[in-house]
Amino acid sequence: MTETDRGPVPEALTDRLTEVFDLVGPLYRRAQRKVEQDAPIEGLSVGVRAVLVMLREHGDMTVPQMGRAQALSRQFVQRMINEAAERHLVEFVPNPAHKRSSLIRLTEQGRAAIAAVVDRERAVLRQIGGDLTDAEITACIRVLSRLLRLLDNVDVDA
């Protein structure tokens, strides 16, 4: 058995959590393919989409902040930011807290592009139907958040 904040985890529960991990990978890859299939509409890669969503939700951020928030390497985030900047979706602005690490800000063009992508994704998610309850979704978020915290110490830049 393994340990949690509440004590030992029965093997059956551990097996069920393994099922969750086994579903998350294919779900992520299929969602990624869906974004890529729709990419010609806005021309956004999955990586650029991820950084644009972060900036939309959290405001101006540095590349290292985005990397930590999404468990992505700084190098990958920098490549995505450079790609977005080439397309005028983001801009670099001075960072009063750190002279060498610029803040990244969405441009109006970037804001419009990510809004269109998210609106289209939400339309797809509406197709899931009404058989899921708010309580089930809350439980799912709780479990996935807990699993994510379990892996907080994984170094994404290694």
C-alpha cells in the first residue's frame, strides 16, 4: 500500500488511479489532435494555444512563470512565445521586477485568436450531453488536481 494524507491507500484504489492515468494520456493526445485539425482556422499549434490561454487567464507573465505553471520546459515555452510573437499574437514588455526577463502580453490579435479557439472548443464540449453532473465533474477535477500535486516535484527542465 502507498500513503496519502488520509493514511494507507488500498490496492484497489491504487488500481483505479492507474485507470485514470491510462485515460488521461489518450484523452490529452486526442484533444491535441483536435486542436491541430482545427489549427488552420487560426493557425495555432497546441503549444501556442497553451501559452495564449495562460496569458488570457493570468495576464502578463514571464517565460519561466509560464513554464512552471504548465510543467513545460522554459525552452519549449520560449519557442512557443517566439512563434506567437512572429504572428503578432504576443508582445514583449518591460518587467519592472526583473530587467532581463520580459513580461509577455497578449496583443489584440492574440486575444481574438485565442477567443475564437476557446469558443470553438467549448462548442465541442457542449456535445458531451447532460448525463454528467456538476458533482461528477467536481470530483474529476479534485482527483486530477491531486494527481498533479503528487507530481509537483518533477523537474520539467531536466
